[in-house]
Amino acid sequence: MRIGIVGAGALGTLFGQRLAAHNEVVLLERNPEIVAAVAREGLRVDGAASAATATSDPRALFGVGVLFVFVRATDTLRVLRPFGAQLDPAAVIVSLQNGLGNEETIKTCLGSTISLVIGATTESALAVGPADVRRVGDGATVLGSAGASPEACNRIARLLADAGFRASAAYDIRPHLWGKLIATAAITPVAALLDRPNGIVLTNTYAGDVARSLAQEAATVANAMRIPLPFSDPWSYVRTIVEQTAELDSSMLADLRAGAPTEVDFINGAVVAAGRRAAVPTPHNETISALVRAREAIRATTP
């Protein structure tokens, strides 16, 4: 199968390398260093390499049968606009991005009738070089329909399982999206603001207290929306995710260091927006969102 991957960061590299073992993989990446590394050495995970193609030209991916989207939620519109009316109508689009709102953004670019699969993954990888990562922990990926047929969802789950991932399809993806959202909302802004890897949430009492409040507040919103979460104790679930990713710097931390826009509006901001719709106060997520935006503004004006 010809598979396109939009974004060759840590997760794009991890999934791309595994999928490239038995498929033709083409990655869209604007970083010339990564494009050159793929051409020179392929995609590398834990020292093992798989041959793939990387390009900065979206046209190279127009004919793929499956298109995985791994870019930041803030970059989705920019990256997918060239694909409008260009993809094979039978192509399946798969988003494993952070936060909420990705479905709407992708359909804005590609149309409301596309075969779209939305997923939540706890897979993690640590970049050790361009197109070269170390897999961290043993995650799982759950997929659901946002316009794709049940057969298409099952086909993508089998594709990932054949590549060595733990993957399954769910009838209702919302509980899994919210489960990951709760963990992401609790961990990433706290670690990012403290300029530390994710493990700070467990090793620093004050950081842990903030993260616990964020998680419990987000879970309250989900419960008010009658979304059956895949766990009974949100903080225990968050702790499990932190333990798996303790050594990792979050993407939000990388964005703050680079002076780039973060995904906070798609993560904590999404909790706040959902809370307003459900008439649930979200002061903790509102405050952390404001602090992240303040850091963004400071970095944007600092030489």
C-alpha cells in the first residue's frame, strides 16, 4: 500500500518506520535536514532503519491510499490546504493528533465527506536525530470513525497491527479522545511552563497538585457531557502516562522554547470551551491556558 505521512517528527518517524517495512511510505516534511536524512539513511527507530521517501512537495502524496496526519494541530490548515480536491476520493485520512478540533480542521481543508479516521495514541518516541527516534514505552492506539466506514477503521487498525503496534477500532472514539485529552491537559502545560520533561509532574509536589486539578476538572467536564471515560480515576491514569513518558519533553515545551504557537487552544482551551457548553466551571484550565499564552507572547517579543 502507498501511505502518506504528514509530519516527520518523533511520532511520524516512529509510525513511518514501522509502516515502511511492508508498504511504500512517503513523508511530507518542510525541514530540509529531515528530508536529507531520510534520503540518506531512511527512517530509524531504535537503530533499525526502513527505506522511505521524504519530500517538501505535497503533490508527491496526492496518490496515496492512506494519509496519516501527525503535525501540530496549529499547523493542520497550512499543511493540508494543498490537498483539497487532490486526494483519491477513496483515500482514508487518519489523524492521531493531540487535542480536540482536528476533525473540523481537516474537513475544512478536505471536505465534509472524506473518509476520516480519528485516533488516540499513547505511543511515544524520543528524537535522537533527524528521522531517528527511540521508542519510549509500549503504547496503544484506538481508532474511530469521523466519517470513515467501520470497514475502513478496521482496515487501518489491521494496518497498524501488522506494523507491530497495539491498535484497535472503537465504535465510539469520544471516550478515548477525552481520555487522552485529560492526560495531555494535565501534563503538557505544567511541564512546559516549568521547562522540564514530563516527569516533573510526579517528582515535584506543587506541579503534581496543579496537574491533578487540571485532570479532575477536565474529567468533570467529560462526565457532564455524558462521555464514558475509559478509566475511573483520572489522576491514576495521568500518573500512568507520566511514568511512561517521564523523560520526554512535550511538544508544548518544544514550541515554547522555539517561540512558536502552542497547541494549548486545542488542549486546555478545548476543555474550557467544552466546559462552557456544559455549564461546568473550568478555572484551572482557564488559568493554565492564560499562562501558556503569556509565555507565548513573551517569547514572541524576546529577541
